[in-house]
Amino acid sequence: MSNIVSQSQNSLSIIESVDINSVQTTLAKINQFQTIVQGTLKVNHDYGIIPGTTKPTLLKPGAEKIHMLFGVTGEYEVVERIQDYDKGFFAFTVRCYVLKNGLKITEGLGHCNTKEKKYINQDPYTLANTCLKMAKKRAQIDATLTLASLSEIFTQDIEDMKEYLETEQIETMTPEDAGKKKLTFGKHKGKTLKEIFKEDKQYLEWVKNNDRTDPIIKKAVEIMFDAVKNQATKSDPQPAQEEASEAVDFEGEEISISDEDIPFK
């Protein structure tokens, strides 16, 4: 009973020490900033609206834009790292510190591991870097939501929702990540996109244009094709190398590139 009385007295002491006018000014500024954020961010780019949820989901571009509006920067620390090569399990927990002029304003935590649902049908040994990037992104968004009480407007508590997971993977996908994706259907079932690219490039064109293809696979093929085009533009093959190059028709555009120059090793 004495502990309850003591806690109550401490709470009253804190309340009595608060400058009410200052609190009202701060709350007014928070409301103003929230209005600016809502008017500045773009749907389907800075945040996504998932059917069945009460709040839009803040995405990485939106978090970065909010940091710019606040004039803050983010620093990251890996606080937990599990890399079990024997069992094929990788997990990372990252802390994001939000700083203003070198002073910490707030922080957030993000975690990712290779046993999450979206990774079940993928080779865990190729996902370590992807998981690290995911954990970093989640930490950034977690920290950003505490700025100006933005959790009132946005959420990230929909990790199990398919649409959000697709967006999250697509945002962080590199050509190397794309090449490691595996097909789960068709004549090349079980092969990585990189393997199919070397064997049957035109099949990937069909996969990309098929309405029934998983959005993540579609995006992976697009990223691979774009990387090949960029690499071919940069390359200036010598006559001896031209014989080893193979012309590939991507949507009517013929691109020549050798296996050695493929940008997703």
C-alpha cells in the first residue's frame, strides 16, 4: 500500500513540475508537423494503404523524407547477429539512432531472420545480406514513427501481410538478390533466375509478362534485365570478345552481353 501511495505522489510531483503552456505549444507544433507530413508524402511511394488496416504503412522512402523534413540523420548498430552456416539460419537485430546536430533524439529496433514466412522457399545461404538490410529498414521506420508521434498516423505492425512483405522485398532487392530467386512453377521449377537467364532468357521474358507471375519474381526479372542493359551500355567489347557474346532480345531491344559480364554473379 505504501508503494502505491509513493508512486502516486511521484506521478503528481512530475505533473506539478510540467509547464502546461509549454506542453500546449509542443502539442500544437506536433499537430502542425503531422499535417505537413500527411500533405507531403505520396501514397504507394512513401506509404502504402493495405486493405483491412486502419492506418497506412510507412515505407522506406517516406521515412527518409521525414528525416529530411526534421533535419535529422540516422546511425545504425547491429545489436544481435546470428550466422549459423551449419543450419542455414541467419538473424539480425539492428538499432537505429536518430540524431540532430550529433545529439540522439530517439531510437528504434528492427529484426529480420531467414525463418520468416517469405523466405521459406528460398535458399537461406543467399539471404544473409537481405535480412540485414531488412532489419536496418525496419529499425529506421520504427525510430521514425516516434518522431512527432507519427505512430498516430502510420503503422508497421502488419509484418504478416502479403502486400507489405512484397513491397519490403522489392524495395531492397539488388541484381544479385534477384538472380538468386527461385521459380516455383513451370519447366524451370526449382532453378534460380540466374540459372534460367543463362539457359533460357526468352522464358524469363515470358515470366515477366505473365499476369499470374508472383510480383516479387516479376520485379526480380525486371531488375536483372535492367542490370544487363546497363552493363551492356558500359561495356565496349573487343573483337575477340564479341564471339563469346550472345544477343538477347528484351522487348524488341537486342542486347549483347557475355556470361563473364553478367552483373548478377
